[in-house]
Amino acid sequence: MDVERKLEDLGLVLPDPKSPLGAYVPYLSHERLIFISGQGPVLASGSAICGRLGDDLDLDDGARAAQLAALNILGQIKVALDGDWQKMSRIIRLCGYVNSTPDFTHHPAVINGASELFADVFGEQGRHSRAAIGVASLPMNWAVEIDAIVEIT
């Protein structure tokens, strides 16, 4: 599985993993599962897509933020697998948090930015269960934060 080539074909680059913002680990492996801590829409430069959906960000901004958070999840997965993508079995679950106004109701469409990326990269193994939840705020005023559970061989 050549994940980085697929990303390149999509015009995307796998980022280096970001350090945790608090007293936790970026991922934890247990048996055949990897639990990826929440990842935000942080660019390689360190800047991020920030703001609230329904206020200063629109649906396209939100979907792009979710895609970027998913790229950061992939960066953590690569480290957890010691770079061996052949160990990757499937994405099991995502939980996406959307920084949004109380009247914003398109959370699923925002998190589709992540779900579609995983399907594009991994095919059927990228399809997953998920939740898309609106919240009043997120760390660093991120537009989205997404955590994941991944199965390995």
C-alpha cells in the first residue's frame, strides 16, 4: 500500500506528526488497535484553520479543515506503524468535533472531508463508522478536531 503516492496523486503531502498539546500521548497501541488522539487542522508551517462554522467559516472551509486533520491522523499512523503501511488493516472509527455556532447543523458534511480522504487513500478499508459532533469551542480555536481508531495486522 503506497499511501504517500496516493496522497501525492491527490495533490496532498503527508505531514510530520505534531506534538501533543497536553499531558497525553499522540497514539496508543493495544493488541490490533491503534487509538489516535485528537488531531487538528494544523499545516506543516504550524498555522491552522481556525474559527467557527456558521460564523467566520463556511462548509468548504470546514471540509478542508477535516481533511487536514485526517492528514495529521495519517502522520500519527505512519509513526505508530514504523512507516510500514502494510501493517495497516483498516480505519475503524472516527469521531469528529466541529467548532460551530448553535444553529449550524451540517456537522456530517464537514467531517466528510476526513471520511472521503480515508476512502480515497484506502478504498473499502478506509470506510469507517463515525460521529460528527458540534461543540462550542476547540483547542487553539481549531475549526475541527478528529480522533480515530485503526486496526492493524
